[in-house]
Amino acid sequence: MSKLSLYHGSPQIVENPLFGFGKSYNDYGQGFYCTQNIELAKEWACPGIDDGFANCYELETDNLKLLDLQGAEFSTLNWLAILVNNRKFDLDTPIMRQGVYYLKEKFLPDISTFDIIKGYRADDSYFSFARAFLSNQISYSQLRTAMKLGKLGEQIMLKSQKSFEQIKFTGYEIAEGKKYYPLRKERFNKAKNDFAASLETADISGLFIRDLILEEVKPDDPRLQ
């Protein structure tokens, strides 16, 4: 039997994650979002100086179908297509609207048959990187580099009822707000500052969202790998 240790950062103790609850416009849609890194979970549990909780679980992965968005068969654009399909944000310009339409049309994977999804966590800084790409401010190469800035973390989302039936609460650890809120802020600021620094070098020959649309770039294009 294969088991995966998972952690969910929250202001509350969550002993029984419930299928069918949660916001439908989260990164990968409605589900239960966790990480394999307990320290990261403690940061996520502390959006302010109040203490939070790193809820601990074991997930039996036997017979669960995993969609790993960082696998070789996917590109950052597949992740971005899922993100724009679920998250709410303003499409301020025609190029952003055209870009979102093109990503959904050409790069949106069918996630309906999967039990769990693994990929980047789109917090405010990652979301700003995505917006910059959609507005034609940064290239695809710069977007891929930005995803690794600040080590903002990966997440695993339980999506199906079957996955909820196979997760078991094993306890929790207190996340001290005075310690983990500054760490969370520091991680966010590092990503933001590194991203700003990366913009000082223009990627003149890079692939931009406008190029994707005009050249009708497909998921198997070697430039995306």
C-alpha cells in the first residue's frame, strides 16, 4: 500500500476534509489543497501574526489517478490554461482576452478523470507573473523562470470523492504566527524582487503570448520544453 504524507495550512484544525466544499475558483477548481512540505504549510497557515495549524494527513494513493502538471508531457502553458479557466481576474486588454481564449482552446487539459492534481501554487506573486505573460510583458521563457523564483511551492489537490475517502487525519502542529508570517512575507518579497530584477533584461528573441496566437503554437512545439 502506497502512502503520501500531506499537510494543509489553515487557521483551523481540519480533521475531516469534506468532498464538495471549497471555492470553485481556486487554482485547479474545487478541492482540498495540501503540500508535502510541512514548513510551507505552516507559512500558508499564517496570513497574519495569529497562530495557525499545519494539519497532517496520510493519503493512500493506490488506485488514485494523478495529474502531474510538472511531468514531461506538460508545459507551463498547460498549468496556466487550468489557472485562467478557474481563477477570476480582470482581462484588461484585447491581447489578454485573446490569450486566455487561445490557452483554453489549445492547452487546457481534461482534468475530469483525475483524482489528485499536482502543480505550482498560484499565490499573489505567481498570479502576477501569469498576468504579465498574458499582457505580453514577459516571454514564455521568463514566465518559466519566474515560476521557480522564491521557491513559492508546489501543491497537491484532492479532487475526487475517491481521494477524499483515502485520506486520513494524523494530527497537527501549531504554526507560530510570529515566526511563520515573517517567513511567508520574506518568501513572497524574494519572488517579487527577483522577478523585478529579471525584467531588467529584455528577452527580445523570446516567445510571447502574441507569438503563440499569431503562429498558432501547439502543445507539441519544441520551443515549449
